[in-house]
Amino acid sequence: MNYIEDEKHPYQAGDLLLLYTDGIIESKNEKGETYDYDRLKRFVDLNHELPLKQFQGKLIKEIRQFSKDDRLDDDYTILMVRFIK
């Protein structure tokens, strides 16, 4: 079975590309709720214009506050690209 698709997506200067592993959206709070895609989308919508280093730090801080634990259940990786031209 082939899972790779080739697509093209145009971008504008200032656009942000955010790639992340499932450890980000599967982080859980004390109620067992996950951080989930909708929370991540809201965070991106509110913070996408921040410098990348600040964006990254703020996102990790928010996820840790959400989960109320410095030990996350899963590893997490974030890759960010800001297009300039």
C-alpha cells in the first residue's frame, strides 16, 4: 500500500509551516483529555506571528501547563519553517 502523496502548496512570505509528532496533540491533562488538534490550531492562530524561538517556547510551556506535568507521556518534536520569499 502506498501512503506517500506528492502535493504542491503555494506559500506567501511570512507563512509558517509547522510539523509536529503525535506527542504534541496526544498530551493529556489530569482529566484524560488530550491537547488535540483544535487546541493546537487555536494556539497557532493566536501566535503564528511570533518569532520562531518564542513560538516554540510558548507552545511547549502551554502543553506542559495543560498536562500539569513536566513528564510528558510521549516524546515530542516540532519543526517550524517561516517562509521569507
